[in-house]
Amino acid sequence: MTNAGSGDVSIFAVSADGLQLVATAASGPAPKSVAEHGGLVYVLNTGAPSLSAFRIGAAGLEALEGSQRDLGAGSDPAQVGFSRDGRTLFVTDRGTDSIVLFGVDDDGLLGHPRVQPSSGPTPYGFAVTSGGTLVVAEAFGAQTGKAAASSYRVGGDSLAPVSRSIGNGRSEICWAVLTKDERFAFTTNFADGAVSRYAVGPDGDLTLDDAAAAIAVDGQPGLRDEDLTRDGRFLYAIDADGGRIYGWAVGEGGALAPVGSWNGLPSTVAGLAAG
């Protein structure tokens, strides 16, 4: 878990009795996103845009020497994540309208950055299929009705655009998650309370399936981070402005049916993970 205010990350043990704090480690100013693969953890710091890495060990998080990487002037990064095989690390950069790729060495350190211009402005959250398709949400500078998503084929430390800026007519698209069968991607639209559904083809092509597959509060801003349960049966999303979590059951063809909502979240809520 990232702690933006204190510049560190925490690791918790998960048990039937809840969460237990194991350790906290300094990361950098304003960490906002974290990714893990095979015990290797990369943290995206946004106060001074950079990456830092840790190994999960017996004592919790152990800093990986030499892993600190600055992202450069003008960067405004949104999310960090691994490819399914852990050999590539991705960072979406809203400041430069690009996607930055790093090869990951056997020792966990990063190679030279490769910069792929984003198909649309303000690339934000993303999800990666096991077959090597990267689906990226594009907020289009928060322009009303201009939200979109694009797809790319991953080839080592390079990207090839497949579907460019497929609009959904909504606003301020933020995060993306894939269904368990990887046939659909759900995206949250912060400015208007909708969850959109995109179909992901076998070759990575992306088509809009339903611009408003689910609604938290129609026309109300607030939807941010989202996640699917491990079995793929339920989708949950945070309404940060309303202080609520919304849930939907995932049915045939990616259909979403509401199962309820729960309030009482703190005003500082920013992300969630579903088990």
C-alpha cells in the first residue's frame, strides 16, 4: 500500500482475521501506484516523478540497491505495472502523453526507457492481457465527453498500436481492469459515475461494447479505482467523492448487475484491491 503523505509504502499480511501490518519502507515523495511480480515490487513516486524497487523478504520490504530511476522533467505519471511475464515494466505519463517501457533484468533492475507516444492524450490506468495486449484509458485532458481507450501489442520493450482512441462519450476515464477470461475491459469514468465495457479481440483490437455498462450515481463525479475479485465474479469501484464502494456481479458477456453499495469510507480514500 502506498502512503502518499508520508512518502513510504506498507506491506500487510492478510488472514481470516483481517489485515496485519508487517513493515513500512521509505519510497520517495508522494508514492501513488505500486506493482508486484514474483516478489519484486516497483513503486511510482509522483512528488518528484521516479521509480523505486523492493524485494519482499522475511522482514517485509527490502530496498533493491540501484533501482531508483528518475522519470524526467515534465512527467506526470499515473500508474506503474508489469507485463504478465514480469519482463517489462510500464508507466503511463500524462505530462508527456506517452507510455514508458523498461525491460526488467534478472536482478530486478530496469534497462533503458523506451517511450511510446500515446494514441490519445492523458493516458491513465491500464491492464495487460496474458497474450500481450495493453489496454490504456485516455482521459483527454478532462474534456467533457471525450474519454477513450486504446490498445497496443507488447513486443519485449516495445509497443505497437492496434486500436487508437476508441471513444465512449463519457468523461475523465481513469482505471481499467480485465475480466477473468480477458474478453472485456471495464473502465471507470470519474466525471460522470459510469463504468464502460470494452470488448478485447484475440488480436488486441478494442471495441466499445457498452458506454454505461453500470452506473454508480448518474452524472455525479467520484468513481476512481476499481478491481475484480480473484474469481472474476464481482467488480468493485470506489466513489471517492461520495465515500462509498459500489459492487456489481459480472454475468455472461460482461454484463454488470448491481449488488449494493457501502458507505463510511474516509475522505482520503484513493484505491482498493479485491480478494
